[in-house]
Amino acid sequence: MTNLAHYGDGQKLSDRWPTWPPQDDQAEENAIAVLRSGRWAISETSTGSKPWEQRFAEDFAAYHDVPYCVPCSSGTSAITIALEALGLTRGAEVLVPGITWVACASAVAGAGLVPVLVDIDPRTLCMSVDAAEAALTPSTEAILAVHYGCNTVDIDGFLSLCQRRGLALIEDCAQAHGAEYRNKKVGTFGDIGVFSMQASKVLTAGEGGAAITCDERLYELMAQYRADGRLYARNPSAGQPQLRQVGDVQGRNLCMSEIQAAILTARLPKLDAENQRRRATARLLDRMLDRMQSVATVPAERHMTKRTYYRYCIRLAKPPLCGIEDFAAALGRELGINCEVLHQPLNACRLYNPLGSPQKYDPEILARLNPTQYSLPNAEKAWTEIVTIPQYLLLTSDYAALETVPLSIDQALYASQTVDSQAAR
Ligand SMILES: *Cc1c(COP(=O)(O)O)cnc(C)c1O
């Protein structure tokens, strides 16, 4: 059997895909400018010029057409300061989707709250509004709606639910930078939008995060929660502290470094064009896969007017006999790129183990954290039948290489059946 990793003119497929993070001359230039500037962090003295962190905050807020942005050290930090600024009651319940990165649940638990795991809409792979409504109790105070994989949640549905029930809405856009719903950017519908700029994300500085809002009070609280209670000083001259002490609340240091902010300032202007390129490639892939019996594509949420891709999701008609993880590995070998399964459903996720650190939680809250109490049938089923291709493959302009994707899927399916029949013998 031919391995498609050596397809065509002999050049390995793995050498034909784009690399990530990308080479970016402007990002390099900006990072070097920081290194030479004498100011590596906003928590030190001013050099007289505007910090990169503030520049990025202004650019990222303007990109979303909102007044406020608080950059921070990670997506996890962004979720944390958002929850803190909302002033939720200790022990209150926050709805979290059953399939997402572990940080969504662990950050909620880490903020003294109880993540309630909610099943997904099997079509879109995002949290179901109906399941969310069914999960509400008198203790529910907020929803962490995650725009997952290559989709958005049903934002209309969640806005209406939150308005009717008096809940706060945080949109987790760590996988959806630049996506639009009804021609408006995600992250701007809820009270707060949170983002991660970790290395796998479509806008990255290696690590990093940000929270955006239209609410001045939430902004001032989030800014203090991320900088030990400090806010920007107004026009400090060179040598004076960049931050002034306010201390309305108990913060800690979750600040983004100047190097990260300088890289993001260079990368942000390219986000739309890169998302556009991914969208065009995804459209070609959709067309190729729609001709296959063995797989289906994941449809966009109804009102998603600009689709973005963090992971391109492929649904197998039948869960492969070898199991989805081995199938993803086989597809990855065929394609010469790392193909992943969805995140493990959080009721059975190795990394979500609050009971493994009982010392971190109030005893009465700990008793409510056991993830295995939740039933998530749609999440569990989706996990067994979906394989994903990373976003940077979609940046390719090598269409001959792209055409190997259906062949690679067939080869991986064939290999998975072979594996099973060997095991059965
Ligand atoms: C990556 C991610 C996060 C966490 O971001 P970090 O920067 O790794 O802390 C949160 N939510 C979602 C949906 C993510 O994909």
C-alpha cells in the first residue's frame, strides 16, 4: 500500500504544508524593538512611549468595534478575570460545554465556582441551548459559551436565555478569532468575550490572552484583577511607573509581556486575510468530502456569517473499528500533519480532575465538582466519530497536496479495517 506522505513528485507531503507559528518579519522586528527598548513589562517604568500592551489592547478592541480590551497572560487568565469581574457568588454554577479544552472547566472551578457540564448540539458540536436551559438551577449565575472548532454557538438562543433568566454571558472565542455571527464579531454579544493567543490558535504570541467588553466597570475590574490592582497611569513621563495603584479589588499578576504584545500587534492585521485563506481552502475541502460516502462535513451554525476554522472537523459515517484516536494517528501519518480528535468530553477527561487536588477547593464546593456525575451522550458520540485537521493546513495554496486529503481518509479507513481484522484473527 502506498503511503501518501510520499505523494506526487517525491516531495514529502509533510514538507508541503505551511508551518505554524508562521514566519513574520514584522513580528520579529517588533519583538527586537521591545528587547532593545528597556521596557519588557507594563509593570515597570514608562519609557515615554505607549506600551505595546496598550497598543495591542486598542487595536484588538478596535478590531472588534468595542471600547475595551484587557490583554493578559493566557486564555485561562482571561476566563478567570472575566469571572472575577462579574462578581459571581462563591459556589455559584456556571454552565460549560461538555466538549471543550479543559481550561474552560478548570478556570471556573479555580475561581471558586461550580462548572456544570452541558451537552452539545450534535450538528454544530457547540453547547446546546436546550440542554443549557434544562441544566439551570437557582444557583446558576453565568454561561461560558464556547465557539468551538469551526463553529459558533447559537448566540441568539443564548442571549435570549441569559436575558430571560438574568444570567451573565461570557463568550469563549479562543477557537474563533474573527468569526462573525449576523455580521458582527463573536466576543461582542455577551458581557465579556475571552480569547487565547496560545501557539495553536489562529492569532498567537506563543502564550497570551485577552478579554473584551463594552462595559467600562467590567473593564476596570478586569484590568485590576490582572495587574495586582493597578490601572494605567495617565500619560506618565519617562521614568515614572506605567501603572497607578487603585486596589478596588484583590488582583494578582496575569499580565501579558511587552514581547507578546509586540508580536500580536504585528500579527493582528493579518488575521482577516489568513482566516479568508482558510475559509477558501475549507470550501474546497468541503466539496471534496461531500462527494464521499464515508465522511461528512460539520455544517456552520445558521447565522454564522463569517466562518473561521481552528480545527477543520471531519465526521466519519461510522466510528472506525480501530477507535478514533488510532484513526486520527493513521490519517496524520498519511497526510504528514498532526491530526487530532476532539477534546475528551469533560465528564471523562483525563486532564479535568478537580478531585485530584482537594486542597484547592472549599470542601462544600469540592463535593459538587465530580465531573462523572454528568451525562453527555451527544458529546461522547461526537468524540468517537470526529477527526480534525489543524488550522494551518488550511493556509496552503498547494492544491495538489490538498487533493490527497480524500485519498488519505480512504487509506486511513482501509488501514483501520486491516488493523481490526488482524486483531480479530
Ligand atoms: C485554548 C483554549 C483555552 C485556554 O487558553 P490558554 O491560553 O491555553 O489558557 C480556553 N478555551 C478554549 C476553547 C481554548 O481552545
